[in-house]
Amino acid sequence: QVQLQESGPGLVKPSQTLSLTCTVSGGSITSMKYGWNWIRQSPGQGLEWMGLITFEGRIYYNPSFQSRANISRDTSRNKFSLDLTSVTPEDTAVYFCSRGLLYWGQGVQVTVSS
């Protein structure tokens, strides 16, 4: 069974870049025909889809994040990543990675604060 695990800093300062990684086990991110997603949930808010990278390496973004987000992958390590630039306190959230929105990591809390 596929498992996903997010990792990254718990605290980021405003204007900096948030970098998160999702490590996948139990299946290859290149052979499993799903989208590998990043989603977040801000305090008191619903889930917000940020973007995905397909098994073929194509990338799609929520227009709300198009200018600040960069999704990439490291196929040799079976990981995919999210960089979010110019963060503000409004980017404080729990960030999740997901395979096909069916399998999810446990999430990582990120706080943006000086």
C-alpha cells in the first residue's frame, strides 16, 4: 500500500520560501498513473488544492498559487516537492501531499511568523 510522508520546516519567516518534500513508499511516482498532489488547510478553512505533478511529470497549479508555487520531483528518490515563495502569515496551514486525492500523508504544520 502506498504511503506518503511530508517533511519540511515548521516555521518560516515572512517573505521567505517554504520548501516541503513528500516521500513516497510502496509505489513509484513514475509508474503509478495518478496525480501527486499538494493540498493545504489553513486554520478554520477548508482544504485548498495547490497543484499536482503527474506520473509523466506534467505539472498543474491552482491559479491562486501559479505565481508563487513550484512543484518538482526527484524520481531517483521517489519524492516530490513544493516550493512556495514570498510567504505571508496567510500561508500558515497544515500542508498535505496526496496520491490521487485518495491516499494522503499525515500533514505537516507550517507557521509563517517572524
